[in-house]
Amino acid sequence: TLSLNPNAKKSKLHCGKHQEELKLFCKTDKKLICLICATGREHESHSLMLIEEAIEFYKEQVKCSFESLTKKESEVQKMEQEQKDSVSGVQKESQNLQSLITSQFAELHQI
């Protein structure tokens, strides 16, 4: 099993087909492979990288995605607040118009 805890004892993952340690990441298939698998036909034209490189690559991608989503969330919250303020302003204006119409109606009926 994979552990996200950096202090946890690292256990080596092994290939189910060759019982070799998994040292490479196949970018094409998005999976960990051993050196024997890497030299086989199944992965011969695939893009491969060391697991450590793949970790850094995907870590950076996740970080960028997280930052982008955080920024978008902030923008959405700002737009939501602007809409709430706008609705509140329209409601207040509506109440003011209703009061004005009611008072004008009362004045007209007094004449």
C-alpha cells in the first residue's frame, strides 16, 4: 500500500508480473512499472520517467491546480457577495418605491 505519511517506513512496491521493484512511471499508461516491463513490448514506445521525477512532476501539477482553484474560489466568493449586495439594493429600492406609491395613493384618495 502507498502511504502519504513521510515518516512512515518506506516499503518497496513490486511488479506483480516480474516480482521486481517498481522504479519507473509510464506516463503513457499512468502506472508504475519495473525495469523488465520497461524493456518489454508493452511499454517500448511509451514515455517513461523515474518514480521520483514523476512524484515531483505531479506534485507541481497538483500545486498549480490547487492554487488556480483557490484563486477561482476567491473570485466566485467575491462575485457571490456582489450579487448579494445587488439583490439587497434592489430589495431596498423596491421597498422605497412601494412606500412612495402607497403614500401617493393615500394622498390621491384624500383629495
